[in-house]
Amino acid sequence: MVAGAAMALGTPMLAPSEAMAKDEEDPTFVDPRRRQIPPTHRFRLGIEFAYMKLSSAIDADSGKKQRFHYIPMLADFAYQAQFLKYMMVRPSLGFGTNVGNTLEAMPLVIHPQLHLGYQGSMFGAAFGYGFFQPLIQRKDVVSASRGGLGEPLIVNNHHVGGEVSFQTRVDRGALSIILRVAGVRSHLQHFELDKPKSWRAMITLNIGWYFGDGSKQRARQRARRAQRASGEPG
């Protein structure tokens, strides 16, 4: 019946593949089945956990050895800009506390970072640099609840490393998971131990949310393409 009505009206019928090809040529067409590339500007709010093994100390009375760890848990505020379609740059600032057994020596930390690399619609990879510093520093402070030994202190912490990321679109935003591995150069102080240029590995897990799905930006881009296609002045 539809075909007969189309023929009666003189309207040519298109096969499904031809209809899709025609739609894709339309500058305003967006295929909802395809994942869109990330928008140009996005704000990201995340929670970051890092782990780094530090020095150890031996109890003179019992001979028991205790290893110390640095485990910062931060609120991470980031802005990501997309350029050259699949390249991105992301400055971020983290602030939080240390939940490891060096809490009394380094209870608070601030952590700015900068990452540059590839960002697709689902996966990403980047290199980055960061610096973190304890806001309160108490070298060799003793905590009876954490072993009763003096805790180490690390200051002037610079790190370089890489990250891989995964993001999935959920409603009007994106859930983002980032895994990083970095080498940290720091100044370690613990009793008579004083190493101003010591290196150690740090592993980081960051779980966050990108606000906005870029729908408004893509709508503006479609409107501009349609305007150019129609020949109207911008």
C-alpha cells in the first residue's frame, strides 16, 4: 500500500541502505547507534586513590620491623579540552588526606597534575606530570595506634608517568575510570635516613564523572553545517 501510494504520488521508493546513505549525507543527521567523540570542553569530578611504598623502621626493644606506606585519597577536580578531534589536555587539582600508616606525619596533601594524549569515544591513553606536597609535615612523629614507631616524611614530590582510561556514556554524562603508573622523585626523611633524590613507583586509580554529553555543542555544529549546506551567510 505504501509503495502504491508513493508511485501514485510520483515519489521514488528507496531501499533501506539507500535511505541510510541519503540520511548520512544530510549535514544535520546524527546516527544514534554510533558513539560520539567527546565534546570539546568537559568538567570532571573524581575520587583518586594512590599507593606508594616508603621506608621501614625496626623497634629497638622487640626487633620487629614495620613498613610504612603512603596512601592519599583525594577529591580530584579536572577540566578536559579536546582538540585535533582525538587529542586532549587535562589539567587537574587534587586535595585530600592520607589514609596510610603515615597519617600523623602527612595528614593532608595537595596534588596538581597535567595530562596530554589520546581520547576516543571509549578509550584513552596519555602521559602526565604532577607534583604533590604534604600540607602538614611531622617528621618521625609517633602514633601508638599505628605501631608506635616514628613515621617517614616525603616532600618535593615530582612524578612522570602514563595512564589508560575508559569511559562509558551514562545519560547526560560519562563514567570515567583511569589507571596510572608513575615514577616519583621525592625527598625522603626518616630518622637518620635522608634521601633528597630518591625514586619509587606509585600506582593510582581514579574514578570520576564527566559532566555534559556534548549534545548542545553537537546541535550547534549541525546547525552550522546545515547553514553552510544551504548557502546562507554566517
